[in-house]
Amino acid sequence: MGNGNAARNEIITGLRQEEKTISPKYFYDERGSQLFDEITRLPEYYLTNTELAIMQDNIDEMVSLIGQQASLIEFGSGSSYKTRILLEHLDDLAAYVPVDVSEEHLLASASEIRAEFPHVDVLPVVADFTHEFDLPTPQVMPIRNIVYFPGSTIGNFEREDAIDLLRVMHHEAGEGGALLIGVDLQKDPEIIEAAYNDSAGVTAEFNTNILRHLNNQYDADFDVDAFTHDAQYDEEAGRVVLRLISEKDQTASVGEEDFHFDAGESILTEYSHKYTLKDFAGMADAVGFEVAHVWTDADELFSVQFLTRD
Ligand code: SAH
Ligand code: AVI
């Protein structure tokens, strides 16, 4: 995502807050993207397997709702793992536009998709999707845009920011377009906490890697081993809260600025919201999307939803 001053200033602003905060988008350097892929294969991380099964079970219906000659625009595409099911079944796509902030990983994934699906016009965009970005022009004129946002990445945004992001997607979908989105659901807190405290320690490594990323790219000097992973589900707020806890009194700098940490003080690194179907429908409605279809697994752990707009 570049080494720019703007990003460093954003990091410094977050660390100046009353509870020191680093945006979860800084998880995703090349190593962070690889660690996320490892998370998706963990037995405790129910999100990916459940979403994949929902896609497989309902792919014909999804393909028919997407329709002919669409442009598929994926926000936060990562390794485009689940997208492959769509690409296998959509044989007349105008284009596939994966959008991600993790540049190396995005370009490598786009090359793989190109090799696997030579008939698809693959047009990767390196961008922070919370800000407006230009869409590339495909060789074939799309009939409609389908924004694809799997993985419940929407849950990593606080309510107002999530609504703003839905507004961006409403805009990118354009007239007559739609959004196909993965939305994680509220459930037994034990299932949720296990998914973010895996026994192999991969999520802990993913969480601490955010500091390594800042050290490597943004002129910071965190003692990575002096922070520990913490993930708890706040049932009332319906969200997992990921933090890094300072093991000792210490100071770290980012650029020219020093930040002191008391022993036990935390850095907030991520929220992962879990929704009720009603809750999410209200957020969609707030930006002018209509929930046209909801698919879930039998245990209602996760949902995939098709949202339409005029
Ligand atoms: N869609 C994939 C990956 C989810 S991980 C899946 O469902 O498995 C979240 C992805 O979103 C990562 O690849 C990360 O690099 C990307 N991402 C996070 N914040 C972003 C932002 N603000 N702008 C663009 N991409 C972002
Ligand atoms: C990308 N996002 C939906 C993941 C989640 O579950 O909130 C990121 C993650 N954080 C810890 N594990 C996975």
C-alpha cells in the first residue's frame, strides 16, 4: 500500500487516540495476507468453510441472479479463493476486477486467475476501497456491475463506517447493479471466541504481524515480541475485539513520534462484527440497497446475501 506520509500520519493519529488504535488494513503486507490465508484453513475459523459451502450449495441461483455479461468487482479480494466458484460458473463475464490494498498479493493472485480463466478479462486495482477509486474500462461493455464482498470483511468496520462503505459499493454497483456479500451472524460466543484464539496460534501471529509491518514499511520500531495477542467477544456489542497487550513498560516510535506503553496497556487492532439478519438489512436499507436474497447454512452460522439497487 505504498510507504507514503499519508499512511504514516494515519498510523500516528490512531496511536494518539485515548485507546491506541491501528487500522486493520495494516495487517495486510505480503506476510499478513499469507497468514490470513492460513487462518482460513484453521479448523476453528468456521467463516471461510461455511461461506464456501453456502456458495457451492446455491451457485446456480446466484449465477442466475448475477445475469449475463456482468462486471464482477471484488472488494478486498485477497487470494480470490471463493471467487473461483463464481468464475467457474459465469462463462460470459465482461470483466473481473479484484480490488485490494495488499499490492504484491493482489497482483500474484490476479496472474493466477488469468492463467486459470484465460477467457476472463482480469483487471486488478490496487486501492483502499474506503476511498473512491476509478474502475478500469473492460474490453467488453458490462450490462451491469456486481460488487462482490465476501468473507464478512464488512464486519471489520464500525457501524457508521460500514454504512459508508455500503454507500461506496452502492455507488460502484451503479444503476441496476447489485452486491453479493458475505455476512457473519451472531451465534454461541464460544464458537466465535475459538475462531479468533486458534490453538495453533496463527491468529496471534497475524495480530502481532501488524507491528512488524509498521516496522518494515512505516519507520516504526516496535518490540514485536513484547506484545501479546488478545481476542474477546463482546456479546452486547456483537463484535470480537482484537488487541495487542504490552507486556512491559516500553516506548516505541513511528517516524519522529514516540509512544509510551504502560505494562498491560493495549493497542486496538480490529473489530469483527457479527450481525443479526434484521440488523444487517437495516444497514443495507440505510443506503438504498434492498435485500433480495439471503442464503445461510443449516446452523445459521454465516450468510451470503444478494442486495439490489434501482
Ligand atoms: N475476500 C477474501 C479476503 C478477506 S481478508 C476472503 O473472503 O477470504 C480482507 C482483505 O481485504 C485482505 O486481502 C486485505 O488486504 C483487504 N483489505 C482490508 N482493508 C482494505 C482496504 N481498506 N482497502 C482495500 N483492501 C483492503
Ligand atoms: C478479514 N476479516 C473478515 C477477518 C475477520 O474474521 O474479521 C480478519 C481476521 N481477524 C482475525 N482473524 C481473521
